[in-house]
Amino acid sequence: MFDKILIANRGEIAVRIIRTCKLMGIKTVAVYSEVDFRSPYVQAADESCLIGPARAQDSFLNPEKIINAAVAHGCQAIHPGYGFLSENSNFARMVQEAGLVFIGPSVEAIALLGDKTASKALAIKAGVPVVPGCEEPVWTLDEAFVIAKEIGFPVLLKPAAGGGGRGMRIVNDMMALPDALDACKIETKKSFGDDRIFVERFITRPRHIEIQIMGDNYGNIIHLGERECSIQRRYQKVIEETPSRAIYESLRNEMGKTACDLARASGYAGAGTVEFILDSEKNYYFLEMNTRLQVEHPVTELVTDLDLVELQIRIAAGEALPLKQEDVLVKGWAIEARICAEDPSRGFLPTTGMITRYAVPRGKNVRVDSGIDAGSIITIHYDSLLTKVSAWGANREEARKTLIRALNGYHIEGITTTLDFVNAVLAHPAFASAELSTGFIDEHFQEGQSRIPPSEQDLHYMTMAAVMVAHTRRNLVRDSLRPMSPSVGAIEPPPSIYKYVVQTSQNVFEVLLEGSEQSKRWNITVNDRLYKVVAPEFEYYRRRLKLYIDGIANMFRLQYLENHIRAFFCGIVRTFEIYTPLEWSLAHFMLRDVKPVQENELKCPMPGLITAVTVEEGTQVRRGQELLRMESMKMESAVASPRDGQIDRILARPGQAVETDEILITFKEIESLSSDISNSR
């Protein structure tokens, strides 16, 4: 067994690997860039090594720096985690040539299965069903036109190298193909250093099913069941679970055997995942094989009680698999939610900044894999994934409710994240009934919000949480003034019934509190509906609140915005204004007609790097037209025009680093534009 391992990765996966190494008695070395020196994974490792500036190409994507660090620190092996160099066969070869062990499959297996075209050819040879499309990458637009016409639209453009949804595009017609192919090549070149693209038929409303396999160097290969990863946005997984409601036992065995046959044909050793799409008729098609540990591996660990990282390390050290297929037991259900630094209301654009407040959920059957803490700086240089929360249950509904409760109590402040969005997905009726497809988010959500309104009960629960906090704050103020009350005469005892009027942007609630601070037991009526509530003793400044409502524990996250209280619950976010009836009667709320102001500037939607400007000064543009492209957190995004008009000045240039709300392009004023038109006549 190894004495010391270098981890060629960062964030939550580095913390995850370090945890297993500590249990195995193996020392760890963390590599970090200049912006990561205070990161939790660096603090958790036994040793650490600076490998360069923040830019990934100068640090985590530089094989020489990583290998030199491993040699200098006396490591025997390198664990690549996922992303970065984890599926790079050249890196695996360099590790071996340096006399170190690459904790993963062989160089040959990575080269064969990591290449989408080569792996597809292998799958066809092994008798694995594949999606109709080309077997070789397309080099010209004419080739793409021919194949698309042959297999029919919609088609999917996919990079030959890499994974994780980078560089993928759905194309619905011939007109959209040229721009999509160009964008696909640019993004995949930046992500993987390889711009080969192939074309295949896009299957509508598929489910994404993947099989976790594990093989050793002695020909033993087993599968650990399936995971369903159908909840996605931009081909990036959002929520994963195991097992899948769509898979029955005989189909599970068939897909598992198919995955093992493909791995065996490639001489595979280590952890790997064979990914399939499943159509409405239960036909499955091979997508790709990821030759590494998956982000979603915790759900498999929760239902099998296996440590996949430990198995990886033992296999790399030359040990045989300690179990056979019949030894794999799957118990219960597990669901994982990824929390990313993205803004769902703005098309999941990346967000950056400092984590100012941080509190991790705790509880039975809850697992948190986190790479952040209070004070962590989130930059544009790396993937947006911050943390993952997983929950186990005896059945799917138990796991789902446990995960929702955990997310209700997960506190991340300072930057916008997808935390409440993923909770809203978990709480959605369609998810609860397992009506899933890869188009789930587009079908059920718009601009990060569910297309169906929240339930009356959920809004009542949030209202009670906000009122209890506001009520406690008022009492604390009253108690602080008690020493100033006159000492002569009777002091009126505090009332036992309190009335409040609560307003949000969408609703007004009348709330009646009856009870006492001493017992902490309250009868609370919201709009004539009675609830029995037990409120714990708490301070007015705490950011999480647990209320027992009709005997059931409910956790709420809270923020205080001057006189307003913002509450977060089950993916719902509301800001509450709380008044006594007298205050309400004195308040004046007026709605003023506000005419929309024509945007005369294009402001930067996120921090990043300008990669291309696609218009010129003086160009006439339409609303929604692409004006430039930006790269942030390893993703390239098009930035559209906010209006119809004519470009006045272009203030951005390719290669320029820009910040949120920085002015990139200005448009001609309407008066100026009208004058120009008149003069031209």
C-alpha cells in the first residue's frame, strides 16, 4: 500500500479523497494555486504545494508542475479526482514515466474510452446499442450537413474528447447548424484541447441512466447498480439518485452486464461509469464511458456501504477486488443535490465572491461533501460546483424528504447559489412522482422559478417563521426598555394574544399568536387556519430556525434586511414585512405605473473573460442577437443584445477580463438614431 498520495485536484473532491486516505493511514499532499491557499482541502491535507497562478492552464492543467510536486514530496501515487487531467491519457502516461502510479485505469483504456468516437466504435464491436449518428468526427460544415440530413433533426453535437456536457449543443434545423458547430468547436478546444466533434440523433425526452463499474487488474469486473441523472441543465447534472424508478430488475441486470462487457473489452481497471440514455420504450443507447470517479458517486456509496475511493486506491496498489457481483447488496434509496455558484434566475450564469456565512446541515442519513467554508473566495477560474448534499432513506420518498430538510438548513451567504433551486426541484410534484427526463428543468421551471405556485401550507409555514422571529425581536426591545418604566403604579402584564399583518410581494396574511414565551407553545392562526407550534428558545439574530408545526419539525433559513425578513423553505424564497394592525392602518402602499426604460447599454452579466466580439460599431442589431462571447468557470456563454438598435461604441475586446455590470457596448440614443436617419434621407 502507498505511504503518500498527491491529489491532483481541488475543492470538495480533494476533501473527499483526503478523508478516505486518513482512514487508510495514507498521507496526502494537496496542490493549490495562488487563490486556493486558504481552501479547506489545503488545510485538511498532511502537506501542500503551490503550483502556480489561479488560471487552470498555469496550475491544475499543467502536468509537469503536478508531477514535479509529487516527486519532490516523496509520493508513490497520484489521484486525479475528476475534471482537469483525470481523463487525460498523456497525463497518465507522464505519471507512469515518472515512476509513479496513476490511480485510475490504464493509459490505453483512457485513450480508447475517453475518446467518444473510439469508444462508440468499441461499443458497436461489443454489441452495445448506440445512438444513430456518425462514427468518425466531422471536419467540415458540409460533412455535418450531410450526416444531419441523413439521421434527421434534432441532432446533438458532441465533443470527441472529455465529458461533463462541455461543448455539447442541440441543433433543431439546418439554419442553426453553422453557429452551433462553431461554438461547439471553440468550447471543446478550450476545455479539452481537442476540437473534434461528432453528430448523432437527439432523442427527445430521454432519461439519463449510468452504470457504476469497478474492475481490477486481474480481469474481475462488477457493476454497482445504476444511477439516474436525468435532472440536468446545460448537460450538467443537478440531481442524481440510485436506484432509478425507470429500471426494473431484468433491465438492470441487462444494462449492468452490457456495461461490464464494454469495460472488459477495453481491459478496464479501476472505477468507471458507463452512461446510457433510455427512451420512453425502455430502449437504452450507449452515450460514453467516463474513465474516472463520478461527482455523484456518494449515492452509490450510501446504498452499497462501499468506499469507492478506497477500492480505487487498493486496485491501483495491485490488490484484487474484494467482492464478486453476487456480493453487491443495494439497500434503500439515495439522492444527491449539487450546489453550484450559479444564478438560476439569469440562465445559470456563474457567480463569484466571498462566502460570508456558512453552516452545514446535520442529521441522520445526511452526507455533505463540501469544498468551501466561511471566508472561501469563489473565482471565475474553476468549475462552479461548491458542495454536494446526499440523503439516504429506506425508500425514495424518505430519501427525498430527508434531503429537502437538509437543504432547508444549509446556510450559504455571500454569493448566489443554486441551493434553493435544487430544493425547489426536489419539492416539485413531478419529481416526487419520478416523472423525469433530461428536459425536466425546461419543462417545469422558468428563469429559475417553478411554473406552479407554492402551496398555501408552505407559505403559511414561512409566514409563521418570519412572525416568530419578528415577535421575539419586538419582545427583546420591550424587555430592554423595562428598566426605564415608572416604578410607581401597576405595571400591565404582557398580553397573551398578539395580532400581526404580514405582507409579501404577492400575498397579505393576517396572523394571530396565542401563547406565552415561557412555554414556547403557541396556537398560531394564519388567515383563519389554525396551527399548533412549538418554538425553541432562540436569539433574534440567528439565521436558522426549527419550528415544530403540528408535531412535525421544519427548518427555515432566514436573512434580515433592515425591517424585512427573508425566509427560505423547500426552495421557496419570500421577503416578509410584518406590522401590528395599527402600523398596518398607518402605512401607505402605493403602486406607481413605471414605464420600462429602454436599455442603452449592454452590461456585463458575470465576471469573466471576453473571447469574441461578433458585431462592429454601427451595426444594426435586434433584441436577443449575440453580440459577444464570454468565458467563465470553464464555460463559454453568448451575451445577447438587450434591445433592438444600432451599436454606438464597443468597449470590450477579446482577451479582456471584465466584471459584473461593467459596460461592454453602448447603443445610439433614440433621438440620435432618428437624427441620423433623417440626415440620410
